[in-house]
Amino acid sequence: MQFNNAAHTAELAQTLLDWFDQYGRHDLPWQQEKTPYRVWVSEIMLQQTQVQTVIPYFERFMQRFPMVAALAEASQEAVLSHWAGLGYYARGRNLHQAAQIIMTEHGGEFPTTFDDIVALPGIGRSTAGAILSIALKQRFPILDGNVKRVLARLEAVPTWTGEKRTEETLWQWAEALTPDKRFDDYTQAIMDLGATVCRRSRPNCEQCPWQSHCVAYQQKAVSDYPKSKPKKVQPERWSVFAVLENERGEIFLQQRPQTGIWGGMWSLPQSALQTGKPFFKQGKLGDEGVQSLLELLKMNKACLSVEKGQRLPAFRHTFTHYHLWLQPIKWQVDQQTMGSDKGCWVSLEQALALGLPAPIKQIVESLQDE
């Protein structure tokens, strides 16, 4: 165990800081003006998302919402339109909600204590630690995915890092390694080490400042760590989506409930999710899925019969916990068939500007190519 010796952990931290000074990333957009707000937004965007993907989203987001007040005052629709494509849309909703809480409960000033920060929607212990360390110059450890991977390899941890007892141990190690000085740079350094050197695949061990201390490297088993989460078979679900087009070439969209997938975003009318007995059989759609959609729409079934619908190509979209098969069906309808209280009619260009969930955007973009 390398973390019971204070002198040794101090040596590890200093070695990493020396590496960071020479090889770390110092020109990322959120590093140029390290305010709690900017660090917070960047940390949320970087959850489950690569840096190169985040950079253009972060820059557009900051241009549109430069301060907490601007984010709080914006509509959820505007916020989600700037989040579209990043996935995990609850992150965007939580940002918006947290900004409103900051305005009402903290006088518009980003809170400066751990308890107040971690109480905000969408902020966990590691994100709070990153904000406090990087932007507010307070010594707090972090334990994001990159750090977990680095520590798991450093000690050749034999269990999955998400297992409760293992995670508690990793937090103890993260605390022990965090130096008393330059902890803000150390926080960025250990994230950089995981992102650029101790990568998930093809780690560059020859450039690692901790190579001589890494148990996994000494065992020539770096690729064996961190241990994978015990596998579960991803269930499959099926749903039908209605592409309703009026005489002007506009399509009908509905705003989704705040909870569940794509919460608060605009989407095509969708049938209830089907599980167990699939209604896709040998690439063909049975009547069960279509009837479910028609009942949801409460429309004239004769107008939207199975026979009159044009079946667009079905495709699969993967969520964290399941796979969803989408079957779009296109109908030409009279605009008066749908009441304005159920949704709205928009052009294809307007639909894309709303910021649609990725698979719905894929369907709409296919309509442009027709």
C-alpha cells in the first residue's frame, strides 16, 4: 500500500505536478478564467464526454449564458437547445435548476462551501471538490472516472471501482494524495494524467510520471485494470414514432415530460415502450406497436391506418441501461387533426433549431434528404 506513508504520497504528488508543468493541458477554455461558474459548467459537460467534444459546446454555452443569472433567466428550452448532442440531458436540466437555486437562495453568488455546492442538483462529491479546488482555492480531493482509473492501475485494485467498499478506499487514497499546496494544479494534473496518458485504451505508460510506482505496470497487466463492472445483459425496448406532415411540409412535435428520457425536450409523438414481446419481427412491424401509438395520439385511426403510413428505416439507439429500437412512420395529415394544445407544427429547419434528442434529430435530418 502506497498511501499510508505521508512522505511517499507527497513525493507522488510533486512528481505529478512536475509532469503537469511540462506536459499538462493549460489552454482549455475553462482554464482561462477560473470562475466557479465556468468550472462548474465545464465539469458537468465533461461527465461522460470527451474534452474535444465538449470544447465547442462549452464555448457556445458561455457565449449564450455568460453568467449564472443569464442561465437562470433563460427558458429550459433554450438551455436544452444548447445541450443537444451532448447526451445525458438531465445534466442540462440540472444546470438550469441549480442556477435558479443560486439566484434565489444564494443571492446570485455561487456558493463557496462544500455542503452548499453538493446540495445543488447534479453536483456530486467529486464535482464539488473540483469546483472548490480549481476555482475557489480550497483543498478538496476529486474522484472522477479518470482518477479512478489511475488509482486502480497504480495499486492494481482487484475489484470494480464502482463497488461501494472499493470506492470508499479510493476516496481515502485520493485524499491522501492531494497536496497541501498547489492542490488546484494537482486536481487538473491527475485529471490530465488519466485523460492523456493513463487512457482507457492504449495507455502511454512510457510517458507516465508514476510508471515506477504503478503495480499494474510492474505486473505487465495495465490493460487488466480497472476491473470491469459485472456485466448485465442490456435489455431491448421498442417504440414507434409518428412523423406527421401537413400540406406545408411541417412536422408535428410534442414537448416531453420533465422526467424520464429526453426530459423537457421536443420530440415526435411516441408510442409506449414495448418490452418482452417485441413487435419487430424479422424486420417487420406488427400492428401492436402502431395501435399503441394511435391510441396515444387519440386521432382518427382511419386517417392514420397502418396501410397509409410510410415506414421509414428502423434503427437502434443505445442508452446507459437499455437499447431502444425506433420505428418512424410517416403520415400526411390535415393540420386541423391535431389540436394546438397537444404540440406544435414546425418546419424541418425550426425543428432542428429546437435542439432535438440525437435519434429524433436523425429522423428529421432524413426527411430533409427526401
